[in-house]
Amino acid sequence: MHKTLDARQLACPGPVLQVKEALEAGPVKTMEVVVDNEAARENVSRFLQSRGFTVEASMRGEDLIVAAHRAEAARQDIPLDAGERGSSPVSSAARKIMVVVAADAMGRGDHALGTKLLINYVKTLKEMGPDLWRLVFINGGVTLTVTGSPVLDELRAYERSGVVILACGTCLEHFGLTADKQVGQTTNMLDIVTAMQLADSVITIG
């Protein structure tokens, strides 16, 4: 079955939820999803890939078109947390700690001091070892994932070690930073909520 979805003008995670509902309604072999921003394109593409689809993106006028095709043998029941984010070398005995960075500074008071504290905090997260499972950046925290961030080297090292780094697509769009993201995956609220359910503990900064 082929489905065409118009996900334009939907706030995050609306486009992904629309695709999810369409897949849950019945078998789909091919799908075309129309979106109107880069964050939605990346989120929808990654979600469809996690469900076994091959995805191609193109432009049609001012719209972004996500065209997806799934082989007959592909599974439809891959969980949200699998596939789309890759496997991690983290031991099964390790705890799953999710750290949410929700601001560009740590604590209240002097902003310059808070910025230094947050930079030091991110750099020190390596002391969690294999327990560090997800690093999620929302609101002003997404500025740490873009060009010029003082912790890009550390974040890339975390990613290489198997830590999944997620940056809120709506937040990147809000600050005009979508094209400047240098590390991690653009994500949506559905991914974040799902990760919170799977985590053993969630630490929020900001």
C-alpha cells in the first residue's frame, strides 16, 4: 500500500506522530511525506529508516519531500530506540543515565559563571563511564551542538564511544541554528519522551 501524508505546518513531533499513526493503521510499502522544514525532514527520515524503509529526500518547490520504500521482508515492529540510533558498545550491566541540558548556562546568578560551569560539567560527564547513555540538548542547550561550541570535541568523543547525542529540532529552528549543528542527531519530543521511558535515571541541567 502507498500512503501520501501532508505534514506541513505541524509542530514537532507532529510529523513523526502522523507517520507513526499511518504505519500502525496497516501495512505500508511506499510512503511520501511532505514537510516544510529541515528538522522535520530529518526526524521523519530517521523514523522511517528505523522502521525498515529506504528513504530519499528531494525538493518540490518550497516543500521537502521524503519518499520511502520498504522491502517485503523488512520488519515493522522495530522499537523507537533501536536501529535509528545505532548500537552502543555499552555493557548490558551499565545503568542508562540520560542527561538533559536545557540551557546555555548552569544555575542562576552570573550568566558568564554559569556558562563556564556548564562547559566544565559537559567535559566532566566522561567520569560517568559506560553509565552515560543519552545526552539530550533542548532550548538554549542546543547551542552547545553547533559551530563554535567550546565542547564540540568532547561531544564528538562521547558519540564515538557510543553515547547517543540528540538535539531538539524545534529548538534549532527557533534559534536559526539548524544548518550549524555539528554533532548529534536532530530529534523531536517523541524521541525524547521515549528515551526518558527507557532510561534508568534522567538528570536535567538548566
